[in-house]
Amino acid sequence: MSRVRRVELFLPEHNTVLVGEDLYFTFATNGSVHLIASRCAHRGGPLHLGEVRADRLRCPWHGSTFKVDRLCARAVSVVQRGSTVIAYVPVPESTSDDLVAAHTLVFAR
């Protein structure tokens, strides 16, 4: 069974968070902010370094593209209040209690 971890990000100072070994990044589209797992399902590539073109995000490792709306539909649910984004991220039982909010990193554009 998985646990959840409360995550708070303060935009634009933070746009990524490391939960255990999993990196998540914020992605804004159509006026909404989404928290998306950065690991590509195919080869584990860093999706936050990908490029968005014509509503598709391209994995920088192998070039496969993903529909942005599909990624957002699978994203962790968030609540945004002003510049604060709050989410409850699922984590496995074996994950430590450490959360690392990263300062702004380069991410999908």
C-alpha cells in the first residue's frame, strides 16, 4: 500500500520537487497548474527537460512524444492558492521522509 506526502511549491521560486527518488515538475496549461512525474514511461528520460510543440511533449532521450492533455490527466492533483501549489504525492512505504523542493530548474517549454 502506498502512502501520500504533502508537497508545497512556491511558484516561480520552485517548479520541481524530489520525493524519494521521483522527480515531479509543474506544468501550466490552459490556466491550470499540474504536477507531473518527470520520468518517461519508456526509458525513464527526464520529461521536465523535454520540449512542447503542437500540444505534445517530446522526451529528450528517445524522441517519443506524449499528448500534453494526457500527461495532465495523469498528473498528481493540485490546489493552487496564489503562488502556492499544494499536492499530495503517492510514495511507496520504503521512501524516506525527506522532501526536497528544488529551486527553479530548466523544464518543459
